[in-house]
Amino acid sequence: MSEDYVIEWDKNFADDLNVVANVFLSHNPTLWPTIFSQLSTQPEIFEDEDEDEYGLQDVLDCSGGDLGNNEL
């Protein structure tokens, strides 16, 4: 199932996201590498609401990039 997913990151976007993540998640700096590692190795766990610890199912389902603040 993992072969169905192609994850491509824009370097500038990833850098900006890292800055924001460090501000909001400064108490746990290892969270993002954990999320990305799980996403790249087991993307199917983010399809199951019971296993989606980080609430990323809504982010992955967002095709237009227009998530509201209440979903982030």
C-alpha cells in the first residue's frame, strides 16, 4: 500500500514548516521527524482515525491546501 503514496516536499516550504513547528512544538523537537518517518514508512496508519495520533488525516485529505485553522 505504501507504493500508492508519493511524498514530494518543496525545500522552501519544508524550511518554513520547520520554523513554525519549532515555535509551536518547541517542547518536543523530535515530533516532526517521527511524523515524517511514519508517513514515509506506514502512510496507511494516517487513514485510520483510531491510529492517527497527530490528526493528519485531514491534512492528507486536503487537496487544495485550504485547511482552516480549526483543522491544523
